[in-house]
Amino acid sequence: DSGVTQTPKHLITATGQRVTLRCSPRSGDLSVYWYQQSLDQGLQFLIQYYNGEERAKGNILERFSAQQFPDLHSELNLSSLELGDSALYFCASSPTSGRALETQYFGPGTRLLVL
Amino acid sequence: QQPVQSPQAVILREGEDAVINCSSSKALYSVHWYRQKHGEAPVFLMILLKGGEQKGHDKISASFNEKKQQSSLYLTASQLSYSGTYFCGTAAYSGAGSYQLTFGKGTKLSVIP
């Protein structure tokens, strides 16, 4: 158990809908990272938040947005969902802003299925 | 840019050794190795920094060749529990004191009795 929690574990929805994924980082960690993992694909970095502010952006679609709240939990909002958005969504956390030797600890993931 | 991992997949018998390589075209500061079992979260194995060699787990070690921008993960006397997909993540400087991890597509390792 990494100490990172994610809810829900599974989500089934229809195309065009909007969903929110939630992540609570390990106690004391200030950074939260979101990743998308499609079937047989690697981990695609979406976005990083550090202490409430956006720190880095990866391949995140405009239909997707995220935020980090004062208690450091984070939410990833996915809207106008398409079939291709079906994937495992992981969040990870790390103690600071992301140093070269800083480990990211991954949560158990949310499996999203868009029908 | 995404690092390139090789091989894409490998099948081993228990007790055999394996090497997984990770190469990048960008200047790297560190390489992070993770193992993921099917449908589970990636689990951290170890981090290497510029020529350093670390042993994060029993019989699993790694090296980082800074000149070649390449890291290799060595699995010795493999056990059934080593099965999974191994990802390398390469850290490159993204500004403001932060480094961004970019993961390879993974190497699927299957250990059979």
C-alpha cells in the first residue's frame, strides 16, 4: 500500500458525459501527478500540481482539467467523454515539487470505461 | 521524448537472468524503475543518478550509463514473483527546480516454472 488513495475504483459512463476522479496523496506529500494508461500502453503524463498550483503539463486534452485543493487532494475532471478515453487513470504523489531523485508513489488507479 | 525500452517482452524460466534496457535521446538526470502487475499500480523499484548503481531489491540491480543516456535493469535468478511489466521513467529538467518523468512503453516479463 503506497498511501495514495483514489476513488472510485471503477467508473462506467456514456459518451458525452462528464466524470470526476479523486486522489488523496500520501501524508506530507505536496505534489500530485495524473497519468493515463491505455491498453498495452505506457504511462502518459497528464498534469502535475504542487501545493495547489499547476506545475507541469503533459499530453492533457482540453476536455480534461484538474485542480488541487487546500487539503492537497486533487481531482481530475474529464468531460465530453469519448470511447478512446477508456483507460486506467493513476495519480501519484511525491514530497516536493519533483526533484530528479524524488520517488513518485502511485495510487491503485481508477478504471474508466466509456460506452 | 519517450524513452525506448527493449525488449518489449521476454519469457524466462525460474532461475534465469534477464536484462531490460532503457534509452533516451535527451540528457537525463536520473532514471526511475517501476514494476506493474496486471491491473495494479506501478510499484517503485529504484532510482539511479548519472553513473550511479543502486540495488533496490534483492537480486534486482541497475546501472546508468550517462554517456549513452541508457539504463539497464538486471534481474538475477528470476522468481515467479518477478513477472509483470517493467517501466523506466527518465527525469529531465522542466524548469523552476522541477524534473518531469517520462515513462517508456514497458517491458513485459513472464517467469514460468
